[in-house]
Amino acid sequence: MVIAVLGERLIDLVPGSTSSTDDHSIAYRAIPGGSPANVALGLLRLGVDPLLLARSGDDLFSDRLDQHMSDAGLVSNGVIRVGGLAMLAVCARTPDGAMTYTFYHRDSPDLSWTPTDLGSALALMKSSNVCAWHTGSLVSWLGDGVPALLAAWQQTADNGDITLSYDPNARPAAQSAEIMRSYAEQFIDAAHIVKASDEDIAYMYPHADMADVCARWAESGPALVVMTKGRGGALAWRKGRPPIAVPGYRVTVVDTVGAGDTISAALLAQLVDESGSSTSRKIADMTDNELQGVLARACAAAALTCSRAGAQPPTSTEVDFFLDSGAAVEVD
């Protein structure tokens, strides 16, 4: 089973300790990341074959991203080499372990997908027998490549032969809520699986009830809408059915980088049907208990990611051990 993931790769500059020689300086670690790239890594570690589709710069950080892919076992045949600078995300840690981000993307190729690039990506998907395509985050609402990406997304939806998965992954400092919401809703309408955090929805719909937003999304087209709530677990909606809730799991949080991406990967790994077009029917036919099991496993995988520095999603074996060993304690 091959799942395509299209979007940005970037360098997360994560704060470490204060410099011993200057109390006003902070040491940063350069960690390869980017929401779509994290999803691809999560899929790989869960036993799914990912096809990462990206546009690459040619600076030293771009080389670091390439090396990270190679070290992780991700193939690079879907990376288009166009030159420029790798995107940077300067991270700040909040008291609860969450991260805020400031993005530096000028002269970065990640957000400038062209119709020609997307034509090549779609052709590679077809020749690779891709059964699902995940996208989202900055590439879907920031930069001059969004209209071309949206057109390719909607055309793929019209073709009806692969599963489409979307995560808006809102970043308030990078785009206005109005523009982000406008683009995100168009991606959501054509998607089969949508995952969004409560923070994503609160930013894009500041005056709306978040549950009402998710229920409306589920009625508009997606077979499944999942809202994550951090330590509070997740809620899921299917058209015409009441929402399903699962709790989160207790871990010592190092940071939350990649947690939401891990949930996206875990949902895809469990839900996507190899024929692609049958995924919506598979989701609709699941019992509430079966779907709760899928959501619980995704939340367990995300909890393990939060117990590590940076986006380091777990393997299937690690998730199994966490759930079976008694270490997985639900949050009250």
C-alpha cells in the first residue's frame, strides 16, 4: 500500500538551554520537520510505504533535509530539485510543552508548486499505484502555489480513484484566519478524511462552536472528520451519526512537535483501503467500537511522539507495547 504525502519540508529551530556564556542567548537545535514530511515519516514507521512529494532548495539546510530522508529510509524520487533556501520554523515552547512557530519562507521553493510540478507529481502517483494522497499545512493556504495545488486536488477528487486526506494545521502567525479558512474549506469539501486540532478550528472559526464546525464538515463531503484535543484525546464525526470520543493518554511531555502529524499517519495506516475508492465505504461500515479502536491507537501513537524531542513518531511495535504493557493510562 502506497500513500502519497505532498507538502513542505522544513527545519525546526527548537530552543534548548540558555548559553553558558551569555544569559540572553538561546541555543537552538536544527531538527528536520514540516507537517507533511512528518506524516510521511509516521507512515513509514507504521509499516506503510509513503511517497513524499516535495520541492527542494539547494542550500545546506536542504542538504540536511535530504540526509534526514535518507537516514529515515524515505525515498527521494518524489522530490523536485528547483533551488533556493530551505524553509525555517523558529519554535518557542509554551509552559505546557506545546510549540509556537514563526516561519521564514522567502526564497523557499516549498510553497511554489506549479501546474507542471503537480502534473509530474500526479503522474508519479499513478505509476506508483498510490491509493491515498495526504496534504495540508502551509502548502495548502500559504504561498503562490495554493491555487494550482487546489485545482489538482479537486481534479483528483473528481476522478474518484484514491483517498484524499487533509489537515489544515493552522499556524496563526503565518496567515490570516479568513484566507486560511477559505482555502481549507475547499480542500475539506473534496477530502475523504479530515483531521484538525481544536486550536486549528478555534483560529479559523473564532466565533463558532467547534463541534458544530466539525459536524458541518462531515455533512459537506468527508467520510470522517477528526478533531484532536491534545491531552483530551479526540472526537470523530461521520455523516448523520453522533460523534465518537476517545480520551488521551498520560505521558511525560517533552514537546508536542509532530503529535498531530502522527495522528494523521495513524488514521491513514488504519483506515485507507488498498483500492483507494473504497475507503469511504469502509469508514461508513465501521461500528462505533471499531472506530473508537482506530482513534485510540492514533492517540496512543501521538502520546508516544509527545514523550520525545522533535517529530519522532513511533513504530507499530512501540504502539503495541504501549497499549498492551499497561503503560497506556487514559487521561481522566
